[in-house]
Amino acid sequence: MRAAPLHVQLAEVIAGKIEPSELAPDRPIPSENHLVDEDGVARLTARRSTQNLRERGLIVTVRGQGSFVVKQPPTESTGASPTTWSGRGVAAPGPTP
């Protein structure tokens, strides 16, 4: 049996922190730079792990602000697609000024 790719393993570690609320909704996840520095992974690995989390509906990314934990991750029954979030007409996740 082959081990999962490193970016999938990293995404699972971050997802594991989201589910028990170690990373709270509307709060940022570690930046790609932080993941590179702290976890010793390549930038592409960090980027692919955040993309994995976005595709699973666990985070949204706001250009220039970072990636944030969603308030309520989609479930199989809701069929929500996080990749369709455009931010238009919706307050950006994260701290408010």
C-alpha cells in the first residue's frame, strides 16, 4: 500500500485541526509561507494542500488576505461547492476592522 502524497498528508493535518475547532471558523489557517517554514515542505506542496482543503469546502481563500476556515463545512447532503464562492456581495471571512 502506497503512502498518500505529501500535500494530501499536510491537508489532512490541517483538516484535523479544523474539525475539533482548533482552527475556528472565520479565522485564518497558516499561510503557505508558514507551512513552508514550519513544516519544511516545498511551496508547491503547501499550495496543493490548501487547494485540497478549498476543494473539500473546509476553507475559502481571499486574494491578498489569506485562507480562512469556513463557518459550516459543506456536507454531502447540502451539495455546496466552495469553489464557486466569489466574495461578491458577501462580507469577506476573517477579522473585521
